[in-house]
Amino acid sequence: MIAGGKTKLPGGVYKKRINNINLDRAIVLCRDGSNNWIFVGLFQKNELDNITDAELDDYQALAKIYAALSDEGISKLMIARELMEICNEK
């Protein structure tokens, strides 16, 4: 996620290219200084050029909720299967 191909939107929201042919996008949330990237939306560029202002507002609200969580809180969400770890590069 750290590598290029992402656009920082306001409020801890990022738009990330997720393949080499530049067709798919992910909406990702991240708090500053965190290694936790939360994928919350996927779309194809040919079906949707960008998210709406209302969707951005919703993602920003969700980013604030995740930013307030401690590592323990995130672990609890993973145990409850509310979040799923999809990659761990350690």
C-alpha cells in the first residue's frame, strides 16, 4: 500500500489503483502513522470515474471511527470477524 498508485483524499481516505492495467480502484482508510489500511470499497474505473461527495463524507466519517480505535480495538474487530486481515508483509 505504501508504494505509488494512490491518491490522498481528505480525512484519511485514499483512492488506490489495485492492478497494473489501471482499471480497478479501492477506497482505503488509514490513520496517520498507522500500518493498518482498511479497504472499504472497490470499483472499476470504467463503471465509476470517481466517488461522489456524499460517499466521500461517509468514508471520512468511517475513517474517524477507525482512527479512534486502539490496536486492541482493531484486534477485537478481527476476532469478531468484523475486519479481516488480507495481507501481512512482516
